[in-house]
Amino acid sequence: MTDRLISCDDHMDLSQLPADLWTTRLPESLRHRAPRVEERAGQPVWVCEGEVWGRWVGRPPAGGVEGRPVKAIYDAFDRGGIHDPSPRRAAVAELRLADMDRDGVHTQVIYGPVRQIAAHDPVLRAACYRAYNDWLLEFCQAAPDRLVGLPMLPETPDAALAELERVRSVGSVRQVVLMVANIHPKLDDPAWEPLWQALEDSRVVLSWHITAFARPNERVAGKAASVFENTKLFLENFVEPFVDLFSWGILERHPRLRLVLAEGGAGWLPWLVQELDHHHWKMWEAEEFWSNKGGSELVTKPSDLFRRQVYVTFQDDTVAMSLIPFFGEDHLLWASDYPHPDSVWPYSREAIERQMGHLPAELRRKLTHDNAAALLGLGNAFSQEDDVRPTTTTTTTAI
């Protein structure tokens, strides 16, 4: 089994960040408003201006036994049988790297807190992003060939552009993330155009990550149906902005802009792209009608734009494997989603074998390494004899 897998969607969660990240890194004028760890009802949580952002695992909550906390959520460490006194292990470089080695992963692409940096004041919010981005880039210096941290961009055009330019000036940045579900204004606004141009010119890859989390809902609380709530919510995250990429000509105008859709699933995309192609054809069927209504700028078929510029991550997705002819072999990116509860860590090798065992070795290499290496300009290419299969027979573990 090769140890050079590249996982294209892993995480640095709010719960594991250093407790002093913002109190020591925000500008002096904002430090009194900085997010900080406080005790609430016996639980250590992140609090910003009176609002709870989420849990912190750096010390056991009330009720912890023999140094082991009473956990509020099941995660990959439980599945992997790791119960150590360092629950912040994903934010401790040597422990994270050891977890990667255990899973046969050489490189991780690391997304940050996907929704919890939620200061209402845009000035404070942008400052929190800057402080987090600086800390993340420093963290990744522990193993820059293995830890690829994605700076987070604020959700407004001017602030996003300013942060892109700033992080590029302080370090090597291959990819950034914009939480598109939270942006303002929508993508049809021309104010976003300088950001698209800067991304295209710099060849920095843009990422969108799913932000759907089930909200309190009395209708399904305590019922089995509650576990399916997140499946519904992805529609609010990706579908509208995804269509806007085509309908407002963003990909058309910026042919070198590259986008990664992370953790949003793959199976819904072929139908949607097919629909876009159909309506694009209808527009050109009535070319004379549309020529005076701005449609003439949308020349390229949406499916051609999609295959040229859009990449999609997947974890344990047999549907995606059946759709490789649609996506093409070069634009699917495997991920483990470490250390989230729905990840495949630390059984990534079994998950790869389960869904890709029938594929040729060269294609498995593309999906688990070469596509990501080419997109991000990473080294460590596979040799021809390497394969993405366990070297011995293993029992598949349910996850």
C-alpha cells in the first residue's frame, strides 16, 4: 500500500484550535472583543461577544473521568480507538502527522472551521479570518510538503480580495476557500469580478465547502429522521451559486479559474449540468431572440466549462465511481474528511479498496494522488509499480 495518498478535504475544527489564537493575534484595538474559551454549564466553549460559537476540547468538561472527557460528539478518533489526553491532536502537528501515517496519507488539504467564525461585525470577522489564516499557515510549516492549509476568505468581495492578496504576500498559497453559502452580495454582482480575475491571474484554486448543519428542529428531534436533515440542507449551499457560475458567465469569462466543490457530494452534478446544457441549447436555438438580451456571451456549453474548470471531492462514494465517464478521470479528488465523524479515517485504505478495487491501477492513482498533485502543483508522483491497494487482505471495517 502506497503511503502517498493525497486527501483533498480534511479539517482543522474550531474545537481544536489554540485557546489563545485570537486573544493574542487580533489587532490591539479588537483584542477585547476576541473569541475566547469560557465555561458554560460546565462545558468549555468558544464565546465571542456573548454568543457561543461551539465547543472546545482542550480540557475535559465537568464530569470527565481519569483525564478522559465526557465527549459531546462521536468523531473519527472514537472509531479509531484513540483515547488519549490530547483531544486537540488534529491541531498538534506531530500528532496529526502520526494520524496521517496511520492512514497511509502523505498529504492533507486542510479546510478550517466551516461555519463557526461567525462574528456579526464584518471588521471583526475579517480580522478573525486573518488571525486564523496566519496561524494555519504557520502550523503547516511543520511539514509543508504534507500539510496544505487553505486560507479562508471573508464573504464580501472587497474583503475577500484583500485577504487573498494578503495571504499570497506572506506565504505560498495554492488554494483558498470561500464559504459561498454565506456570501453577500450574490455571485451575479459585478463587485466579485476583481476576485475572479485575481484568482485566475494567480492560478490560486478556489474552493467551496459545504456548510450545512442541521438546525434545531422540533419536528424531527429525537427521531431517526433527524440524521437525514443535513442531506436536505446542501441545496441551500451549492445549487444556486453553482448555477450562477454558468448563468452569469463567470467561468466563461475566466477560463483559467479553477474551482473545487468539497464535501457536497457528486451524484447530483450530472443531472444539473445536463439541465444547464439543455437550457443553453434552447437559448441558442432561439439565438435571434437572445442576441439583444445578453445571452450571446454564453457561448460554451456548460458541460464543457464544467469538465474544464470544476473539480469535485469524494470520500466513500460508489455513485461517483459509476460517474467517472461524466466527470472525466482528471477532475475527481479523493478525501478522507479527517477527523470528522463521517470520515473514512483511519480506514481509508479499506474504503479505497471497497469503491475502487475494480478500477485499473492507473485510474486509482489519479483519483487518490495524481489529480490533486497536478491541480496543486505537488510532487511525490507515483512510480509505475505503485498501486492503491492494501498489500495484504484486510477485513473491511464498517464506518
